[in-house]
Amino acid sequence: MKKTLIAVTCAVAALAVGMTGCTKKNAKESKMVLRYAENQPQDYPTTQAAYKFAEMVEQKTNGRIHIDVYYGAQLGDEKSVIEQLQFGAIDFTRVSISPLSEFDKSLNVLQLPYLYKDAAQMWRVLDGELGEKFLSNVSSSNLIGLSWFDAGARNFYNSKRPVTKLADLKGLKIRVQESQLMMGMVAAVGANATPMAYGEVYSALQTGVIDGAENNWPSYESTSHYEVSKYYVLDEHTRVPEMQMISKKTWEKLSPEDQKIIKECAKESAKIERELWAAKEKASEEKVKAGGAVITELEPGEKEKFQAAMAPLYAQFGAGYEDLIKQIQNK
């Protein structure tokens, strides 16, 4: 009986050792499959950059980390995706800082109208210490900022007249997002802010419910708004960048080596996105011009008038961040 018991005990021990060895081997060889949420179409610059990011991560981890990209808002709109990232239900995303600012108020600073002189100034800010600080600020919301994507400059357009100076916008009914900052901006230039769902803008322009709207080149072209609102002015009132992020819960599951790989690939994919965005902007500009859009620039000295009109907004939305705003403007 003793011999039998000893034999059984040995067999169980041997089996346990064998299973432990097998578990370690499987863990070493197992693949981590992560999800990346993107709300734009498959051929959009941000989506294409997301695919490139996933490809680079898989290559650099020798296939240990595989990232599936879900485009076209398959996993929800930007706000719901951010919330899912917080709980680790989704691993990666790229979102505009507009909805993200609800989770980190300091990001409102980067959306202030006429904050930058040009694109070069914005990238000096975002690619430097200040940009890294903004990326790290979202960690308090269980998010890890990885890199910055370009979303171009937003400009006014309307169906009534060319705009070359501040006075030309007076009285126009301009569609804006449901944002206090954006509504305040339109009111500050003398126009009438009209909050409206994005999908309703074309018909509203066509029927005269509104006179105009504001957006970047690719959006102006892809929505065909140029067909019913042909006057587009390059006032570049806002440059709202986008942030590529990973869930903090996912981040903490990664080894330091893999965290480094993820960060490097995110930075590299951001460079790719900016190149794709520039090409997309150029193609969109050419298409709307061929379609009859009238493109104007502000007269000398008018940009300063637009900036001066924003003083009340800076006092309201920049309160407490005055030093930060000065740092940005001095870059």
C-alpha cells in the first residue's frame, strides 16, 4: 500500500512538473492580440498610420504583439472609445483632443483660436518638452499618450461672399460643433454661431438654413460642402492636433522592453501620418479648386484683428494657464 501511495505521489509530482514546464513554454510562445479603435475610414491618413503602427510593432516584437485595427468607428465614437480605453476594454486609439479635453482640461489650451502663427510653431510645441508634458498629463485618467497626429488647420467657409477681413464674417450664420469654446469663437468674430450635427450641414448650407461652417481641407472636400459653400478663407483659426494613446491597464501588462518598442513605433507612425496628411490636404485642395471653390487669404494686418477679438475667450478658457499659453506663443 505504501509503495502504491509513493508511486502515485511521484506520478502526480512528475505530471505537475511537466505541466509547469509546458505552461512556461506556452506563455513564452503565446501571442498578445490587442485592439486599436479608429473612427475614420480605412483609407484616411490616421487609419493608414494606425495600420503602419500595428505592422511595425508586430515586426519589432517578432510577432509576439499583434494589433487589430478597427476603422470606421466599429468600436464606438471617440468619447466612448476613450472610456473603454480607461477600463482596458480597448487597447489603443487615436482621438482628437476636443473630446479628450473632457478628461484633461489642460488640453483646452491647445484648442484656443489663433494660438499659433503657423504649423511650424505648433510642431515646435508638440515635438518638444511641452508636447511630452501634455502626453503625460492624461495618465491621471488611466491613459498613456504616445504621439501626436496632424489634423491640419480649420478655416471658415460660406456661401455668401469671399472673406478677406474680419468684417466680412459679420452676421453670417456659421455652423459649429456643440462646444462653448467654438460657439464663443464664432460670436467673437461677429458671426452667429449655429450648433448643428455634422451630417446635417450639407443640406443646411444648400437650403440657406446656415451660411457657412468651418473645417480643414480634407473635410471640406470629402463632405462636398464646397459644392454649396464655395468661399473658403485661409484664416487657420484653430489647429487641433490628435493624440495616439494606449490604455494604462494595457501599458502596465507590457515589459519595459515592449513599452519602449510601442513608444518608438508610435513616434514613427506619427511621422508617417503627417506625410499622409500633407498629401491628403494637397489632393483635397486641388479637387475643391477644380470644383469651383474660391480660396482667399486674409489681408495684411487682419490676422492680428482676429487674434485681438479672441481676448475674452482666452480670459475664460485660458484662466489658470496664462504662463503655459505664453510659453506656447513664444515658441
